[in-house]
Amino acid sequence: MKLNIALLAGDGIGPEVIDQAVKVSDAVAKKFGHEITWKPALTGAAAIDAVGEPYPDETHNVCKSSDAVLFGAIGDPKYDNDPSAPVRPEQGLLKMRKALGLFANVRPTFVFPSLLDKSPLKKERIEGTDLVFLRELTGGIYFGEKGRRDDRNTAYDNCVYTKEEVTRLARKGFELAMQRSKRLCCVDKANVLETSRLWRETVQGLEAEYPEVQVSYEFVDAVAMRLVQWPSDYDVLITENLFGDILTDEASVISGSMGLMPSASLGSDIGLFEPIHGSYPQAAGKNIANPMATVLSAAMMFENFGLTEEGKVIREAVNKALAEGIVTEDLADGDKAYGTSEVGDWLAASI
Amino acid sequence: MKLNIALLAGDGIGPEVIDQAVKVSDAVAKKFGHEITWKPALTGAAAIDAVGEPYPDETHNVCKSSDAVLFGAIGDPKYDNDPSAPVRPEQGLLKMRKALGLFANVRPTFVFPSLLDKSPLKKERIEGTDLVFLRELTGGIYFGEKGRRDDRNTAYDNCVYTKEEVTRLARKGFELAMQRSKRLCCVDKANVLETSRLWRETVQGLEAEYPEVQVSYEFVDAVAMRLVQWPSDYDVLITENLFGDILTDEASVISGSMGLMPSASLGSDIGLFEPIHGSYPQAAGKNIANPMATVLSAAMMFENFGLTEEGKVIREAVNKALAEGIVTEDLADGDKAYGTSEVGDWLAASI
Ligand SMILES: CC(C)[C@H](C(=O)O)[C@@H](O)C(=O)O
Ligand SMILES: CC(C)[C@H](C(=O)O)[C@@H](O)C(=O)O
């Protein structure tokens, strides 16, 4: 297979972890006879510094002419204390999601048996946790009309959803549930919000098409509790943009393996794959960042092309590295810590 | 002091736990020479069954002519599966909050040393946790315009905040912080929402009036993570209605003492005091529900009248009951479990 992959390294540790995912992907390509052409492009604070905006047209063109996007991280502390600055890295992120039609953010949370001790939760609470959130990513209050009135003393944000937006996300949820344990949880606040009632009735309307899937409906506040109490009860969860933002981050810390969690954003033909961790500016350039989440994001990318064996080989390499202690300092626990690039080299070599 | 207290027992276990809070409050009144007149009124599903609506005018009149409201719980499974039914208990709750001007929901999360083991979190993560959320309760997306258009295929919910609404809640936050460790965290999503930017700039504008308070600003998704990772880092948190709904529920389970957590809703002269747990219909009428959260809510009520000693006496009685194992089955751990009313009798007698 010939693959053109846009490479958006972004800010902070982005470039370093992306380098390792490239190494590993190239090793996989070599082993399976694929040919990958990497097409680097600017994004985030790096793009603002270079050309004045966080998601320049040129970057969009590179993405549009690629088969997928591999993304590092964005965010720079110099923008953090002024959320109303006219140009910020986050705007690029939202623009990119919308422009590429990435309406479904896929965020798995699973545990690595060797890392159970890292969790803030007790072992018996998280054992067996293996859930996936599908977060709607291009609608809701993120993209509704927003502004000020009354001399800027009143602010408003509109949350809007259409039936089509809910349907396409929900269908992905049902399909994913069919590939897994056939359980789907629709997370909403239908006791208060009209958009949630639309979500609920739309999902209810799809149930008949997927008779094997067992669907439950839970309020977002209840899920925020139960994720901490009994995370392993969940399988596939679908939810709207803002609830998804909050709950996927909450879910990511319960496993204790946050630094290892990959994600995918899907929608149009072009998927985007990225680690869930941020740009971690304090660690930038120090060769200490954990590249495994980005490497596992590359695995999701292969799997999304239907290349399941290729994905599996990467996952096995990561498991082996964890078992043999070939890890960066965040997982070293006082034992020898390897550098970001050493872990990447080891993973590539073991493939 | 002469006190008129509206008594809204509500649904499920509400009446049973309220009975114990009445017993304990009467014991306190006797000890300190106060005179409490209890004025029962209907609310929740019980009110729908009796008079067709969840917060009848008559109940509102009872509340308005009282000095405070002691509230049990509302919710009945017969309404749960149809969030768009024309009359539901939750509507009564929202109407009551608005009608009584209860704009500040005060939700403490603290740990009882003897109950640390009940937490889903590891002991070393929750030790020392003692935080309070101030959730805005009468604005935001809960009360904005909502509806459908395009033949019901598009739904919308408006989130609106005015500077005054933010200011009055934030002031309560600063004042509470001054009484505690002088740390205040403003939780928002100012990188995306205009209402959050109004929140942030309004709180920033108040900082100069409270120079001793150290204020931090965190995004809601980050707080959802850090509450699980390092709950004891937080002290006073202020936030808008929907974020508060999600985060206070999340916070309530980390302590392991959810069944013991009280709350207050303040605003006008009349405060409302209630346990954070729900109506727990499976346990209704069985004399097994834990009354301690309601009893501690009564303690908050006394404290809100400035009767700190009275509140303290109740808290001490609860601590003593926990230490001596005078607890309901949820806390009995295989040892003898006492009934709801026995725990109430014991607490009243020990005062
Ligand atoms: C940076 C921010 C705009 C973004 C979001 O809220 O979607 C981030 O939190 C995420 O989850 O990808
Ligand atoms: C029942 C519901 C409307 C209510 C809310 O969302 O405010 C509840 O979850 C709460 O937190 O008191």
C-alpha cells in the first residue's frame, strides 16, 4: 500500500514523540511492504510563530491531499494566561477539526496490567477496564453562535445539534459496539437540555437497526461518578462535544496509563491520529517524553486503513517494551530510564 | 432563637432521613434553648401524585414564610425513562431553585478518617481532602432559551450569564476562601466559551478586593482529571451551573463518604439544606437508608444561622457514631448494622 501521511508535529514535545512514531511506522512499512511518504506541515504555536496563524491554509492543503494525519501536540504557555487573545493555538485545533470534517473523536481508555499500580484508583476498581468514548467533535456549544451584549456585560454560547449530526456519530457508536461487547451507553443530560433530548430520541430511533446492541442511557453527572467508581462496567460510550471533553479527560487518568493513551478523530476519508497528552512544554527538547501514546496512535492509523496486523505488531512491541522496562522516566519507577529516541529505536528494531 | 423550618421530605428515602434530621435538630434546639416549628410541604413525585405538580404554589408559600428549608430527596423511577414527559420531579427542583433565588450551591467534599477505605481512590491520594464547590445554580444553560426548529430536527439550548450573576457567586467564593485557606479556583472553559471568558474576567476583576486570596484559573477538563489525581490540592472551587453539576458529583464519590455528604443552596434570606444523595427508591420504607448526610445538612443549616456551636455538636455526634459503629448497613462492613431510625435516635440521645 502507498500511503501519504501529513505530519503535524506541533508544539512542545510534539516533534520528539512524532519522530518515534515515524521510525516505528517506517519499520512496519518495511516489514509489510508498504510505502509511506511523510508530509510535514506547521500547526499550533509553531505555526503562529512562523506564519501568524495556528492552522494555515497550506497545512490544510497538505492534510487534504493526504490519506491520514499524524498529530503531535499543540499548546504553548505563552498563550495560556490569555484565553481571549486574538490568535491562539486552540483556534487552529477547532478550525482543523471542522475543516477536515472530523466529527468523531475516538478515545479508548484501557489498562496495561504492568501499570495498574500507577492509577490513583485501587487496583480492584480498574482491573479489566477497557472502554471507548466516541465524542462528537464538530458541533454543540463549541461551534454555536457566541458573543456579548448589554455593553459586554452579558455573554452567551449557543449549543445546537441537528438530527443528522447525532445520527452519524451514533451510528459509529453502534458499529463499534458491534465489534466489541455490544454494549452502548448514550451519555446526556436529557432531564434538562433540549439538545440532549434530541440525542436520546435519535439514538432510541436507531436501536431497531442494531437489535443485538444493548443500549443504556445515563446522565452525564451520573457517568462522571460511575467512571471513578466502576470504570470497568463501561464499554462504548457516545456523547456530545462538551460532555466528551470533560469525561474523556476524566477517564484518561483513571487507568494510570495516561501517557500511553492514543486517539483518533474520524469523519471524512482522512483520519487524524494523536496522543491524548498535551505539549508538555517543560519536557520539550530534553529527550525524556514518553513516545508510546503517539506510537499507539500510529497503530490506530494502520488499523483504520484496515491494516490490522500492522497495528497488532506495534501494540505487541509496546507491550514487550513495557514488560522489559524499555521505558521513559515517567514509567521507570527508579529503574533505568531510557530516552524518548532510545525507546523509539528499540520499538522500531523489535518490529 | 425561634426558627420556622419548611420540611420538604420528597420521594423515596426522603421522608425517613428527614425524620432523623428533625429528631437531631430538636435535640439541639432543646439543648441550646431554641424553638423550631416544622412546616411540612409536598415536593417531587409525591407532589405530582397528590396535586399534579412537583413544586406547587402552596409549597412555595410555605418555603417563603420560613427561615430555611430542609429538603430530603426527589425522583421516582416511573419518570426516569421518559425525560421529555410533560411533568417531571426535576422541573420542580429547577423551579424551586429559581423561585427561592438559590443561586449558590455549596457542596463540600471531605473525608472521614475512619472511612478512607471506602474510597475507590488509594488512601494516599485522598488523605486530607477537604474542598468545597460553589456551583452557580440559577443561570447558564439550565435556564436559557431552549427548543426545536426545522421540523423538530434541530435542537438548541442557550447558555447565558450576566456579569452580576457571576459577581454574586464569585463574591461568595472569595468570602468562603477568606474563612478557609484563602485559595480559590475558578473553573471554566475560557479557551472555547464566551460565557467562560466573562466568568474569568469578572473573577479577575474582583481579585483586587480580596488581595489575600490566591486565585487560580483552570479549565473544566483539567479539573475533571485533577480531582481524581490530587483532590487534596483543592480548597474552594467556583463554577457555572452545568460544570458544577458534573464536577460536584464526580467529587462526591472520591471521598468514599458520598452517603454522608451534605449541601446547602443559598441566595436570598432563605437557605435550602439537603443531602447530596438521591431518593434511592430501592431502599424506601426499609429503614436502612443512611440518615447522616441529612443530619449533617441540618448542621449546615444551624451554621448558616450563625449557630456554629449547634452545628459543631451535630458534627461531633456523627463522628462519635462513626467511631462507635452506630451506622447503617452501607457502612457496617459485615458488623452489626443499625436501622435509619436507630441511628437517628442514637444521635439525638448523644446530643
Ligand atoms: C484545547 C481545547 C480546545 C480542546 C477541546 O476542548 O476540545 C482539548 O481540551 C481537547 O479535548 O482536545
Ligand atoms: C435532577 C437534576 C435536574 C439536578 C441538576 O442537574 O441540577 C441534579 O443533578 C442536581 O445536581 O441537583
